[in-house]
Amino acid sequence: MSTQSDQPALGVVVPLYNEEGNVAPLVERIVAIMERLDGRPSYEIVLVNDGSTDGTREAIRRELAARPNVVLVDLSRNFGHQLAATAGIEIARGEALVLMDGDLQDPPELIAEFVARWRSGYDVVYAVRRSRKGESAFKLWTAQVFYRLIKRLTKVAIPVDTGDFRLMSRRVVEALRRSPERHRFLRGMVSWVGFNQIGITYDRDERLSGTTKYPLPKMIRFAIDGITSFSDIPLRFASYLGFITSGVALLYALIVIGYKLLSLHPPGYTKGWASTIVAVLFLGGVQLVSLGILGEYIGRIYDEVKGRPLYLVRDIERSR
């Protein structure tokens, strides 16, 4: 394993999981744009193999042998996209880091504009999706709903229609390294850090090869992580729901007592089982929803107090 004592000016971090067919064209396009940057700054490309089961690791090693400035970070197993990205961010050097996906939906050519904005004084330059090619209407609609929902629920100003494709200055990276939370929502964490931030709009391309690593169940899990990491509103919602339900139950009880005192029969008296079943099911549903919300937060507390490492690295290899 070779080492380099000098810190490069720029680092590009790419988490990869089963992206064998994308590695070579990805590196080729990144190298092409980095070599054309004004001033020809030094750089490194950090490729994080997140426990891939195909030939991704071998494809990265081929790039390692053929090109300079390439780094392989090989994780011990699949830890998930956000933790793989975290591993790359913490290991990569550079005065600024670019984080991007490995499916080439985010065009590396945008890095030039990122760097220009960074040189003009911005600490974070994030990419805002103007359009998204090759994605279903359902995926587009749910993404729009998610970004706008999380913006309303959280106290952090998280830009809508943005992914993890962005450039971060070294002080932003150091702030992220001091935030060891386990259920990570990086785009929210970067917004929380603050400093000078600006967005750049772009048109997102279709995936070059392979399949999406975020099917609907993972997207739902990711959305829950994002909301619970930056908002306690779901807990408040459970409290409000409990108060409202108690108020309705109290009002209903007063009505029943009033009918009883007046020796009257309430509506539906002969079919009282229906109202009873509805009340029991409603109250049971409210209790289960509240317990589920509490469980999400308690589960996160449990994960945090165990204090296990966020990820484990099998090996780090650098171009010779």
C-alpha cells in the first residue's frame, strides 16, 4: 500500500455497491474533468466498496493499477449507502470533497462548477435536481412529497430536490466527522452544519447500468431516518393525538351520562355493539400508532448507546 504525505486539493468520494459496470466509465469521466480544471489542482478519487457481491472490487482494483490518484476503501461488509459515504468522507483527504453516487445519474462534469463556487467562497455547493430522467411517475411524486414534507417537519432548512451530490469544504467535513450519529441523513447533516451554502440546478441522467439500490422499502426507511433524525414532531403528533382522542372520549361520556340522567336512549341504542367496536378499534389504533412512533425513537437511542463503530474497513489501497 502506497502512502502520500501531501494532502490533495480536491477529493471525490463515491460509495459503490454492486456497480461493476459503472466503475470504469465513472473514473474516466471524473479524471477527464479533474484534468481540465483551472490550475490543474491535485486530487484523489476515493471509491468505497460497500460489501459488493459482484465484481465491483476487482473493477476498482483495475482502475487502481491503471491510473494514479485512485483509492480503494474496502468495507468489511455492506453497511448501507450513508455509512459507506461517511467512511469515504472520513478517510478522504483534500481541502474540499465532492460526494457523488456511482451510477452516473449525477454528471461528474458538474464538479467544475462546484469548484468554481467553492473558490469564490462557498463551503457547500449542492446540486438541485431540475429533472430526473428514466424514473417512474410514482418515484418522482414520492420524492417531491418527501422533500417538501421533511422541510415542513424539521427545524433545519434542508433544500428540496437535492441528493448527496455536493462539494464540501474541509471545515464542513471536519464538522461531519465530529457528528457520530448512526442513523445518518447526510444531506440534512450538511444543512445543519451551516456555513455558506449555494445550490446549482442540473438535469439528472438515467442510470448507466445496473439496478437501483433504493427500492420502495429502503426509500421508506430512508425517509423515516431523515424525519426522526431532525424532528421531534412525530412525538408531538402522538401526544396531540392522545389529547384529541381523550377529549372526544370525554365528550362522548358526557353525552351518554346526559342521556342516562334524562332517561333517554342515545341514537343507535339498540345497536350499541357497533359504536362500541368502532370506539375500541379507534382507541386501539391510536395507541398502536403512538407506540410505533415511540418505538422508532427508542430504537435509535438503543443503537446510539451501544457505541459500535459506524463501519469497519477491510483494507485501504492507493495507486502506486
